[in-house]
Amino acid sequence: MTSEATIPGSTPAPDGRPELLALRALKLGDLLVAVPALKGLRRAFPDHRILYAAQEWLRPVVGLTDAVDDLLPTHGLDDPLPIDHGRIDIAVNLHGNGPESRGRLEEIGARVRMGHRSPGWEGPEWQDGVHERERWASLVSWHGAPADPLDCSLVIPAVTNPAPGAVVVHVGAAYGSRLWPVERFAQVARRLAAAGHQILFTGSGKERPRALAVADAAGLPEDTVAAGQLPLDVFAGLIAGAALVISADTGAAHLASAYARPSVVLFGPAPASEWGPPPGPHTVLTDASVRRGETFSPAPDPALLAVTVEQVLAAAADHGVG
């Protein structure tokens, strides 16, 4: 859906339509839980051009939402949004409800602002403990754009799947608090490979050494490691055709939800009640009774460490992979 006239990384030029800007300058999983809200906005404002303000690297998946026309490259909230004052007709705060996100949207002088209730903003009250899909779907629904929190599907990208039917083992995560031990990932992969399943290890470029370590410990060759080698749309296509996805609470798990692919999701600091998958072929493993909830900790959360290799294998078997 990206405009052909847009240079990647630049502010898209106006095309004559009124414009709606949705701010959510966060990561892949954050985009994916906002998809129901974006689809509600698309249906409510069919004549508007919808821009999504987030980091440039998300562009390939933004185009798969079937709800966004273009991306406004935005790296966090430290700098003003790269859009002319008064250009935006409707500004939607899907980022949060703090003064930083509200301030950035207030600066652009939109005719209409949608967000949670706060000084100068009309909207529903912010509630803690709400699932993220429900939070943002409820927000836009309150503002007259009905959204179904379970409407989270993505378009399958028109790319070649590098390993159709593989078991995707996503070994990375943004923070140490979500990193299940290398040895445990390796034991799971070794057992599933021995049962005849194709294994593919994924992660970011920075996570490639960790993925290589898992493959080595599992006794699997380097060519099973795709971490750092897949463009984001190819990664989405891989997940869309996977037999099973094993991952911490990361973008990979949310992609599995979007494509309704069987998944085993390992939760640590974040509660599954707020970030877990929708109903479907998904199993959540965690131990909430020992959760510390320290997202930015370098050490794995006890709730994650409580998950055993045997639990993961049993969950995989429940999804027909064993």
C-alpha cells in the first residue's frame, strides 16, 4: 500500500485526501495488537488517507494490515513528528496516554484528536490491566470507529516462503527478561528435529549469535539459522506458513496470532492477560505466581524460567508437532 511516490524514510507527500495519523512509534508486537483499532479506523474513514507513525523498519508489515495507506517514519517521541502543522485532519493516540505522546500530537494542530481522557482531550478513561487489543479497539470505538479486538488478521505477503511447514523457533526478545535459556531452546529443537520436523531458528541480526548458539547446542547445522537474514515481509511469510511457532512474548508470537498459526508462547514479565494471543491454536506457558514483572531487567523473569522443556514439548504435541 506504500505510495510509489514515497521515498522510504521520508515524509509522504499529500495526495489530496484528508489525512488521519495514528501514532504508535513502538515495536512489531505493538503494531500487531493495534491492528483491530486500525481496521476500525479504516472502515470509519474510508475517504481518509491513513498514516501510521512508527519506525521505518516496520513498513513491510504496516502494508499487510490492509488498513494503512502509508508510514510516517517516526523514531520514538524525542523529536517532533515530521509533518506540517495543520496538515492532519484527525490525530489518533495509539501510543499511550502520557504527556509525551499527547504533546507530539498536540503540536501538529490536527482538526480532531482521538485519545484517552486527559487535559484537553475527550475520550474514555485509561484503565490498567486491559488487554492491549481490547484497549485500542475500545478507544477508537468510543470515538465512533467500531472495532473488534479479535479482528487482528494480516494479509499474507506475496513473497517466497523460505521454509514452508517448518517449526519456527524464535530465540530472541527485546529484553533479557524475556530470554528463555539457550540450553532449553536447544533441547526442544533437538527433540523436534529428531522426530522429523524441519527447524528454522529466527531472530534479529543482533540475535544471530544467540541463534547460532542454540543451533550448535541442538546439534543442528548453521543453515537452520535464519536470524538476521530475513526481510520483515519474508519473516511474516515464514510465520504464515509455519507448522508451529515457538517464541517468547515477541513480534513473532503476535505474527502467529495474526495468521492463526499454531504457537507456543513463553511469557515472563508481561501478563498474558494483557498481551496474550487471541482464541485459536495458541498455548501460553508461564507461572504468574512467581512473576517479577521487571520488563527491562537483564535477567530472565522467574515466570519464564518456570517453563520447562517438557512443557514446551507437550504443548507442541498438542498442536500435532511431536
